[in-house]
Amino acid sequence: MNRTIGFNLNGKAVSLTADPERMLLWVLRTDLGLTGTKFGCGEGFCGACTVVVDGQAVRSCQTPLKTVEGKKVLTIEGLEKNGRLHPLQEAFMKHDALQCGYCTSGMILTAYSLIQSKPMPAEKDILDALEDNLCRCGTHNRIVLAVQDAAAAMQGAGSHEK
Amino acid sequence: MKNNEVDEYQGETGLRRRDFLKLAGGGILVCVTLGEASLLQEGGQRRPGQGYPEDFNAYLLVRPDGRVTCFTGKIEQGQGASTSLPLIVADELDVPAASVDMVMGDTDLCPYDMGTFGSMTIRYFGPALRAAAAEARGVLLELAAERLKAPVDRLVVKDGLVTDKSNPKNKVTYAELAAGKKIEKHITPKPSPKPVSEWVVQGKPALRRDAREKVTGKALYAGDVRVPGMLYAKVLRPSAHGAKLKTLDAAEAGKIPGVTIVHDGDLVAALHELPDVARFALSKIVADYEPSESKLDDKNIFEHLVSVAPAGQTVAQGGDLKQGEALSAAVFDETYLNSYVAHSAMETHTALVKIEGDKATVWASSQAPFRLKDEIAQTLGLPPANVHVISPFVGGGFGGKSANKQAVQAARLAKIAGKPVQVAWSRADEFFWDTFRPAAVVKIKSGLDAAGKIVLWDYTVYFAGSRSAAQFYDIPHHRTVGSGEWGGGGGGAASGHPFSVGAWRAPSSNTNVFARESQIDIMAAKAKADPLEFRLKNLANDPPGLRMKRVLTAAADRFGWKPAATPSGRGLGLVCADYSGTYVATIAEVEVDKNTGEVKVKRVVCAQDLGQCINPEGTAIQMEGCITMGLGYALTEEVHFKAGEVLDLNYDTYHLPRFSWLPKIETVIVENKTMPPSGGGEPPIINMGAVLANAVFDATGARLFQLPMTKERVKAALALVHG
């Protein structure tokens, strides 16, 4: 049965009437028109569909819409603020940490969630956090460098503000 | 200078050059023909009469705003063509690289191109583009000479500004020259492209141009394209290749509101305006199949392939094999196997087809948009001119997206449904309908004389194809035979394969290099020689041999190679190979867990000579990508199947390389400014099987003859050695 579900998407309140059992991935991509979140495997094995819900990286292909009701959902489209890229986005660009780009949204959002919980992740932390995010083009080593770089940049910016 | 507004070409496309110029929006259009040689890219023959403009293979448009647009039938699948090609244009035209725009893979706007594969973009399209840019500069200089009333040889160009050397105030920009123009020009004689010594941006690292779109989620892939009224279709996958549909019950699925069920011959699909509802509806369809009659599985396939192999073709030979055998102090007779491997790009095959009247527009994840255009035209019974294929970003191809089956499905469904239809395969669909890298067998008989020289080489490859098969060592008596190719398949009686197979990043070569370089290592071990010294000793001192020695030495220098006979216990492997004119040497260091059979790759050094290097950054990324991707086919990737049923349908059982596998990767680009660029998208991957097999041998004394080197196979090989 359809019902109206509200949540915060990329800083803005959204509300839509839909089947609450539908997976967030398809609601984002079709109903809400945000196609930066990608379908990769449909079973939570690959991480291409990763979004951040209340700070936690989740697989949107395995996340029923009802479970994000009233929560904060962040997708790749929400990282850029007033035309300024997030340090993770900048670092991915600086290190050429992508090829086909299809896994990139999921990589960045998984790393975002990691940095939320561990502002200065060690290399091992990054490898562990991204272990279940698959990249077929083989950009892994550059992604690790980009995440380290972004974490350092955010740390610098943070201390600056203090 | 001829100033000809030519209109002579009007093939089946109906695209007149004048119309094209209109479409492209005015300015100075330069078309360049390099002749058939450049179009006859290896691996396929250009088919005549397909209705494409055949008289030019590169266009450039200098726009009235001074920007330059490059039109190419190539697509961007992550390998960086959209970054490297503008560097060529920028240097030839003397404009900033940032002022060059790319229009890629649009069949209405771009010159015919066979497809983006085989590391051929820079190698074959590069020269056409370079010539177009050189000609464009010539045209602009002639126009400037007229405008500035100064001879061409007094003009200099920088950043699109033409200046009279004798009077710096006498100047004009490309933008001013192109303003108000709608002309197509040719000049004779053709200007020569610039020598490498005059390159400005080529040869220096350039970051990706598509990165910002890709890190912000704005980059559009085929699945992201939406048009009003479109439906999402989910196609029923048979239980097995060769299985026949007996009964179908779609009653329950058809009751779901908004769902349309299509059953058209072999095509069954559920359609809905939401993709997940279409998927749910498909799951409610009950289908019963007559099982496939195939007796093949992933274990007996190798024996089968050899038994059905057609007569071989000799691709290289020299001397006399009998004499070689007589000269041999030791003879080595070995067989190498590799399994079917999936392409498994992160983006599954996707296409959207919109039909309006007698015209169709197609957005597809395809490496071959022009071939796709023909396929759609044929499917819909339309003239090719009425089909327009647009290529969004492709989320990885690796050869798998040269096949366009999903777009044909979408076209059939769009025609039946009377609405635009998107087909995006599920991951299981992708594993089922993929054109796998073929399983293959290589048999080698080789011989070594008492002095440690290779004197005999008798090589037969079954079903992998013969690219990179011909050996390049200095062997007096040799023969290389290829039997069965990598294309086709599909379970027919004439085919060796129970399903479709096709090009997989560096087709043939992964198989052939694994076999050859393993065999070389076996002989080196027997001769108690260091693997590097053994190779250097057996390579000729002719130009190819010297080029190979150079990459080997470069890799060894970077690695800090210390000579030792194998197995040394250090876990080091070394390999060299050639791929369509690119030379590549790789050294790897591994650790083998003798209890579990797990191979951990610690470090990989790769040195590559690809001639002139347009973008060292792009080259390095491709080298790293090839090395990382190659870990998969070497260690874990194998498609399991039985009686036509594909048993691996997602990443729970099919294992791609992951972050925890990551070796330290070092890449060395061996400078070679004297040779034109060859391809860089594939070569380093071809060494990965052999280099890890050789490293495992060096670590343990156990030789692996089959890829992938799974834990189980490593343990079995260890048991043979250590009992």
C-alpha cells in the first residue's frame, strides 16, 4: 500500500507517496530523478548504490524506503555545497581516482561515512571500509590516496575553524 | 587552396556535408581522410555499403567562438580517450587543450568508427585526428594570411592567436577567422603534423577531463537517460543456454497494476514505468524450460575444446622442428588451461530506445555505436539513416560492450510497446548474456640445448585466438599454430563453446602470454638460469629484441632485481610480452600461504614502451588498472557452468579484485620518441597470469598450469611438489 513518506534528502525535506517497501535506490533514481546513485549488482555486493543515511554508509538497493523515514539521506548530488566541491570530490579529481566513474559515487560516500567516524583513518581503515566496494577499472590505489588526502584536508580545514 | 563547399557525398545516411555543417553550427570544418589502411583496424573488415560517410575519418570544427570541436566515433568508457585526444588537437592547432570540446560516439555527428577496443584509439584514430588538426591549422593560417595581408611563413600562432612576426600588432584570432563562416576547406599539399620536439601539452601528465562530472554524479550513463513516457523492461532470462521454453504463466505478473507483459518469440519481458516494479513483475512469471542437452561443464570443457578444434592455421614459423628436437638436450611438453572469464563492468548492459514514426533514437552503453546503429536498423526494419545512436558515458566495457544484445531487446520491446523502453540488465543477466573470454588450451613443446639456448618451439593455441601467440625469442626452429578463434560461440554444433564468447581486454593475449612465459620460466629453471638473464640471452639483437630487452631492463632496474635461479624462495616472477606494437615487462613479488593456498601479491613493477606517449598520466592509470584487473583472472575469476547453466550470477561467488588485495604498484613508461604511439589500454594486463604463476613457482617450487590459480589449485600443485 502506498503511503506518504518524508525524509531529509541532501539537506532538504522531501516527501513522496510510494510503496514503503520499495528500495531507496529506485526511488532516488526514478521518483526523485537523482541518477548519481548507481545500480551495480542489486544484492548489496558491490557498493555502487551506496548512500549515507544518518552518517552511515548503506546499500540503497537493500534499503526499503520506509527505513529512511524521518532520517537524513545524503547522495553524491548533495556533497557539493554552493558550487564548492567536498574535499573528497576534490581529492578524487586531483588523484585521477576514477576511470569509468560508475563506482565513484559509492566510493566517495563510503569514504565520507568512514571519515565521519574516523577523521584520520589509517590506510588499513580505508582498505577495510572500502573492501566491499568493487571497482572493475582498477583504480583502487588512487582511491586510497585520495581518501587519505581528503581526510588530511578536512582535518586541516577543521582545525582552521577552531 | 580550394575553397569548395562540397556536397558530393550523400550515402544512405542522407547526411550531406552541408547539412552536417548546419547541424554542427557553423565555423570552419576540416575533414581528413587517411585512406582505408587506417580504417581497416585489425580484428575486422570494414563493410562497404553501410551508408556511412566513407571519404573522411576525422572532423574538426573551429567555431566562431574560437573553441574547437573534435568529432569522433570513439566512446569514453573510462580509459581516458576524452582526455588524451584533445591534447593532440591542442598541440597541432596551437590552442589550449581546455578549448577543445569532444563529441563522441554520436552516429549523426561523428565519422564512422568500428568501435572502441583493441587499444586502437590513439594508435589508429590518433593519426587521423592529428592530420585533421594539422590541416585545420593550415587552413586557418591561409585565412589569416589573407586577412593580415602577410605570407604564411611570417605568421606565428599561440593559444589561437595568429600574429605577424614582422608586425606584432597585425594579428587575428581563430575565432575571428571562423566568425560568420560556414565553409569546408581543403588544402594541398597536406601540412605535416608537428615533430615531437614541438609538442607542448602532449607528453606531459594531464588529469582527466571527465572527473568533475563523475565525482558529482552528473555524468550521464545510458541508464540515467530518461524520456517522457518511457517504460523500464526486465527481460526473462532462460534457465540455461540451450534450454527451450516449454510453458509460460504470466497471469499473476500481468495483474500487477501498470505492468505490461510482452511475449514475442524468444523474448519475454515485464514492462512498467518503474524499474523495480518491472523487476518484481518479472519475478512473478513462471517459466518451465526443456533443459539444455549440453554435457559440458567447467571441468570437461578443455578436453572438449581440443576434440572439436578446427584445423589450425600457422601464424608464424621458421627452421625445421625435427632439427630443433634433434638439437635439444631437454624437451618440455606442457599444456596450459584458462577458464571462461566475465567482463563484469560495474555498469551492466543498458539501452534506451525511442521510436518516433520511422525514426529511432538509441542511448546505449556500447563500445560500438555504429555497429549498433546497423543492428537497430535491421531489428526495426528501418534504413540505417533513420537510426541515431547517442553514446553517453560507458561504465566500463573491456570488450563486453562490443556486443549490443540489450539494445536489440530494447528496440524490439519499444516497437511492441509503442513507447520508449529501457533495458538495463540485472547482474545475473549480465553474467548470463555476457560474451565471456573463451576458455582455452595451449600446448607447447619446447627444447633447450646444452648451452641454455632455446632451439625448439612448437606452439598450438586452441580457441583463444592468436594475438600475442607468435613468440619473439631468437629460436631457430619454431612454429606457432592457432586453432579456433575467440569470437562467436553460442552453443551451436559448429561452435566449441556452450555460450557466446568474445573479446575480453587484450583478447587472446592473456592466454598466450600465460602459456609462453610460463614455459620460458620452466626452461630457465631447468637451465638453473636467472629468469631475466635467460630471457635476455634468448632475445635477438634486432630492433624488436632490443626493444624487449629495454623494457625488461627498465622493470628490473626499478624493481632492484637480483639474479637467482628459480625457485629461489623469494616469490619473484618476471615476464615480458608484446601486444600490437606495445612492449611490456612485469615483475611481481608474492607470498604463498602453504596451508590455505592463498597467493598474496606484495608488489608489481611494470615497464612499458608504447612509442610516443601522449598522456603519461593516462598511461599510468591504464597500467595500474590493467595490473589490478589482471589479479582477478590470474587468481580467482572463473565462470562455473554446467549444461548451459551459468552458476556464477553475482559477486558472492565470482570474485573481483578488492582493496585488500592491493599490491604496491609501480609503473615505468620507457621513453621512445622515435616511434608513433601504440595502444596503452590493454598491454600490461596480458602479463599478469604468467608473472604470478612464475612468482608462485619461485616462492614454492610448485608450477601452476591453469588459470585462475585458486587456493584449491595452488594447494593441489603444492601437494605434487611437497607430497
